Amino acid sequence: MNHDDTLARLVAGSVADLEPAERLDEIRARTQRTGVRRGWYAAGGIALATAAAVAVFAVLAGDEPRTTAPDPARSPSQVIPPPETTAFFVGDTPRGPRLFRDVVALPIPDPRKAERFQGASPLVLETTPADPDYRTLWPTDAFAGSSLDGDVIEIELADPALRERPGTMTEHEAELAVDQVIQTVRWQVESARAVRFSYDGNPMDQVFGVPTNEPLVGAHDTEVRSLMSIEYPSEEEIVSGAFVATGENNGTEATMNWRIEDATGAVVLDGFATAEGWGEDRLFPWETDPIDVSELAPGSYTFVATNPDVSDGEGFPPDTDTRTIIVE
Amino acid sequence: MTHAETGAAVTDLPRWSADAALDELYAAHWRRLVRLSVLLVRDVGTAEEVVQDAFVAMHGRWSRLREPDLALAYLRQTVVNRSRSALRHRAVVARHAADAQPAALPGADEPALRADRREVVLDAMRALPQRQREVLALRYYLDLSEAEIADAMAISRGAVKSHASRGAAALRTLLADQLTGDL
């Protein structure tokens, strides 16, 4: 323990006397525009992302002004990275379609509409996922609002036709669509336990033909989710030097295998990592050691994460998730 | 304290508005949270942005947090998450910056020795895998319990334990000179 105390003192001591600049005025300026979110949305996502990159670059270059008063030349929107949220999209596994968790930029709704979404943001399920392997089962203009009632999230749908399952949707997909919402909003709002659907203020007895009379808690992760899901890198992430990949899985003996394939599908790097657990009915986080891509020629590659194959030729092959990465 | 007094204390909890909560929590925790973030992202300017964003997010969420303890837990969680994404954004941007090292730290009038030691410690922290770094920062700087760290990082207590022991072992090696030196 002594060892640990010395180490703790060294680490804590290294920043203990660091005096950050005061930012209360800037924070107040941002919170006083009713609805921070509205401010972000109104500013425009793409412009924001660029501005955020510029701001980070300025920090890197070491010329960030440090003043105790807010800098009038720098509007708040220039330093806010685009807000992100979690969404569950549908992708294919050897066992059929399942949900994959993805971190995505919040969509930019009409400000008047944004006010009707409290806490959860199911609107993200109306967007096209960045990863071409993923899709959403929800049409645009499906959601009208969300609110939290105790530990139940109420999702207000915008169209009564969503009660019926369209002919193009299988029963399994209809259930997955409902699970997309449950998983997404429960992930977004930690205190939420269950989800209820309504239209025009009245509870809906079914959505896409799936009974929704009672608030739904959703199926276990292992039933509805892919057993392998990459968190980082994101689709088309630019990497250089080395990067650490992260994700979640449920694989035999907590193992996950990764590989990087070039454009021809040849494996140029591979390795494995150990997740925080396996078995049970949920997924466990994994994190690779730093993956050194500095020897790879610049270009586009595929990062593949897969569970160990214990099928021995029988049953289903292991669940897999992929990302396109750009090595620079 | 009698039972009746306990009850009174509970009902008399300050009913802060979001603005009042922001002021109080800022006064009490701004510095510590920025320092925590510096241990994670190394750069002070980035850390200030991260924590500023976390306070704005907390303000927007106050109606659902309502209690200072919950708000602080939320702030910690948000600072850890946003520090992680700040590093990702920076990794993307870094390719434009050639060899630009993150501006180590401000403090022109700081004693050089202290600034050097800070850089050595922050470099060592950056060399650790992300989760080990997060666990150690929460443990060594904020002095959080295993359960609080598990909560802030949304991982199990067992995982906290294993990241802490692996991280501490790695950090001890990286900082061997400092540990045997002039402490």
C-alpha cells in the first residue's frame, strides 16, 4: 500500500497546483440561451465540426489564449464539439439481423421540434448510419417527442400508421425495430427502466404489430445485439501512428480477435484482446493494446473484430463487426 | 441527530434552480475536474473545454439530477467520457500538426522543476491504455472508491480492480526515477 500511496502522491501532486482559467462566464453565456441543445442545432453540424477541429488545432499549436474573462472574439459555438449520442442500428450477423451500438452525432432537428424531446433522443434512429453495414428500421418523421415519467420513457410517435407492420418488414425485424428504441433510449437515459409508446397523448397497444400494452424493458443484450460490436474506430476514422480499438463482445473465454485487411482482403496485421468478461446475458467492454499502423502504406483498410470460432463447422460462425479505417 | 431532525434535513434540502446549481457546483468542483481532465488529456486548454462542456450539459440536465451528489457523479462521468472523445478528435487533428506536441502546460512563472515533474507524470499517464489511465486518475487524484470509479466509468468493480493494479504496475515502472528520487 505504501508503494501505492507514493505513486498516488506523485500523480495527484503533479496537477494539484495547476490553476485553470475561470470559465464560469462562458458557461453561463451558453446555458442562458434557453436550451443549450437548440443553440447547438441552430449553429449547424458541419460548420460546428469544422470549428471544433480548428479549436483543437489551436490548442495543439499552443496559441490558445488563456484569459479569465470570456473571449468576445470566440463565440461559444466555435469550441463545442458536435454533441454525440448512442444509437442502436441493425446489421447482419450469421444468426440473422441484430443490433449494433454506435456513437453518432446528434441529428439537427427543427428547434421547435427539439423542445418536445426531453432526455432521450430517438430522432437519431431516423438518420442514416455512417457505417454502410448498418441500417435503421425507422422511417423519417416517425418520432414526435419523448418524456420521462418516473423511470419510464414515453416515446410519442408521429404517425398512427406505425401501429401496423409494413409488408416489407418481417416479424423479427418489427421486434428489432422496437428493441432499437428501447436499447437506444435506455442507453441515453441512465435512470430509465422501461419504454412506453404513445400517439397523440394516448398509449399505443402495438407498434409495427408488436404488442406494447405494458411498458417494455426489452430483451437481454445477448438476444438482440450482435455479440461483437466495435466502438472505436468509427467508420472512416483516420488513424496514424498507433491507435487503441475499443468495443464490446461476449466471446468464449472473453477473447476477441482483430485483424486489419488491405483493399485486396489480405490480412496485414492481427492480434487479440481480452474483454472484461463473457457468458451471462450481456456484452463486456474490450480494449486492444496500441495497434501500430505506422508501417502500413497510407490508404483505406478494414478493421475486423470477431469472436473466437468455436463452431467447429457446426452451428453459426462467430459474430463480427467491421470498420473502414484510413491510415495516413 | 434525532430521527425527526434527519427528516427535517431531508425536506429542507436546498431546491436549487439549474443556475444556482451551476454556480455552486462550479465553485466547488471546477478546479478539481479540470485537473482530473488534465491527467487524462494532458493539455490544459483541452481539459478546460471538456469540463466547460460538462458543466453546460449538467445544467441542461439539472431537472433530472436535482441533487448535488447526483450532479457531481454526472459531471465526473461526463468529464471522463468527453476527455476520451477529446483525445479521439485530437488524434484526427494531430495529422495536420506535424510534430506539434500538445502545448505542455501554461504557467510561465512556475518553478521549472515542478513543471518538469508534471510533464514526466503526464507523459507516463498518456502512455497507459485509456481505461487504466482513467481508473488511476479517478483513484489517485479524486480519491474515489472502487464503487464510485465503477460508476463514473460504467464498468464493473472487478474491472476497476484489474485496471488499477495493471495500471499502477505500469506507472511504477514508467515513473521509477521519480519514485526513487527526490520525493
